[in-house]
Amino acid sequence: MFRDRMFQEERLFRSSRRGTSLQRGDLKYVILDLLKDKPRHGYDIIRELEERSYGFYKPSPGVIYPTLQMLEEMGYARSTEQEGKKVYAITEEGLKFLENRADIADDVRMHMKHKWRLRNIGRMIRVMAEYHALGDLLRSDSHRLDVDKAEQICGILSRAYRDIESVLQQ
């Protein structure tokens, strides 16, 4: 009863997509779809989603693992220990869940496909590589940041944000 009501509310909530990569509640469908292909551990799911989104979406372990736990508690997935890692597989109940909510699962798939469809993928991959390189640089040299350097970097990033926003609005 509660689960059915929860999914009816989810359908109402989903009717107005906000334009983000995934909406509230979408991740369970995405994960079950991935588990339908083959059993996976959490890091494999993160990598697969990052790859399918061309680097635009990389869910954190703090999002993936609680969702996997929830799916296991609902009986839609089960985990086994393999080489020190929890590996999750979809259950019969999980397959029935996807089948019974095929319209929502299809909507999630189509949204992801549309959101991550790139006309000019080569250029976007280059842009995302630069974006990730910047993140790596900031993480690796964060120990050398003093207050003045942090302020300078914030200013540079703020200007870059405005410049990029301006280019995207042209």
C-alpha cells in the first residue's frame, strides 16, 4: 500500500522535469536497468553512468550505495560478497517492478538519452576533459592554497563562469 502510494506521488512529481541529469526517484530505475544487464558493484555503477553520460554525470558513492541498500531492502536487488566487495544483482521482484513501471523506466531512459545526446561529441569530450583536468589540478594543489590564492582562484572561476554562460546564451 505505502509503496504504491509512494510511486503514485513520484509520478506526479516527475511530470515536471527540472532539467537536471536525473530526477528524484530516477536512480532506482537506472540502477535496476544496469543490474538487469549483469551483476555489479557500486563503483562499477558509478563508472558506467559516468561513461554513458560522457562525463556529465558521476554520481557519488553517497548516492549510489544508499540507493542499492534501499533496492535490497525492497527486495528488488540482492547482494553477495565477492573478493571483498558487495556485488548486487536484480531479483525476480526487481524485474517485475521494472516491468510494472515500464512507462516510468522508459521515460527515465529517454530523458537520459536526450539529456546526454551530443551532436558534436568530440568537442564536448574535449571540454569535459579540460573541466576534469581543472578539478584534478585544484584537488592536487589544494594543500598549497592560502587565503590570497583561494580568493584569486574564486575570482578567476567566477569570471570563467560568466564568460561560459555568455557563450552558451549566444
